[in-house]
Amino acid sequence: MATVVRRAVEWGLTHRRWKPLHVIGIDEVSRAKGQRYLTLVYDLARGQLVWVGENRDARFLWLKNPWNLKDPERARLSAICQTNQPIVRASYLKEAFQLFWTYRSAWWAQRHLTWWLRWAARSRLERFVTFARMIRGHLDGILAWTTVRLSNGALEGMNNKVRIVSHRAYGFRKTETYITAIWHGCGALPLPPS
């Protein structure tokens, strides 16, 4: 990918203006064959990309719901839990966060999320601390879920744009290049002055 595109994306990310998020969507797209994914966070109200991250392939078991695990996966997960306490904390945090989506009362949802945010902030797990900080910054919009309850149809439409970026270049060898192309094609970033 041309250096000029990478620099334009870097400039755009640095100079973009944050607008209040009211409805977010989180989804994944395959980066390559196998279990290699990028996680995408969208502003669904504006149809705009907010964040892209990689490396889901390292903790794939943790991303599955416990009731979807097969017996061999359950055994692997149990073995990992016995030897890796930070992963156990991360798993509990993930499971507890998912409960938020079941609340229909904004009051109970806020109470649960406030408790979860305190727990995540004290977890000593860098990614959860960062995620909690991001959630705290957009709490009003996230709590709107209890009344809005949108489907993931909008996510699929935006992910199609991401797939077009991938097909246009027939795949990318480096994840960084793919992420840059996604930002360039889908991020609605400001352009640097000419």
C-alpha cells in the first residue's frame, strides 16, 4: 500500500473529531484463512467505523460462549484456567459483561455496568482497563441499548464495505496494511491539508 495512504490515515486518525456515540455495533471480519480475525466497532447511527483491533486468534476459546464449547474445547479451557489466572479473570469479566445485554431496565443495566466497570478497572488486565475507559466515556449511548435494541443488520452492511476493501486488494500480507486500508475506505477520516 502506498505510503501516502498510510500517512493520510495516520493524520486522519489523529485529527478526527469524536462525536457522541449513541448506538454502537461490534463485529468481526476474517483477516485470513483459519481463525484470524479483526474486531470492528461501529457508530451505527452514523454508519461509521470507530475502532479496529486484531489478534482474536490468540484467545479464540474465550470468545465462545460456554454453552457453545465442544467437549475437547471445554477440556482445553479447563487446563488453561488451572495454569493462567489472568486468563481466568479475563474470562469472568467477559462473561459478566455479556449479562448487560439481557437487561431491559435502564436502571438495572446501569447498576450492572457500573459494578462491571469498577471490576474491570481494578483487574490489572490492560485491555480490560482500556475497554472500561472507552465504555465509561460513552456510557449514556451504551445504556440506550435497553430501549433501542437494534439488530446487527447495519453491522453486516458495514462489514460488506470492509470485505470490498479486502477483495479490491486480493488480500493483505500484513495485518497493519489491512487495517490501514479499512480506515482509508470506511473510516470517514478527515484528509490532511494539501
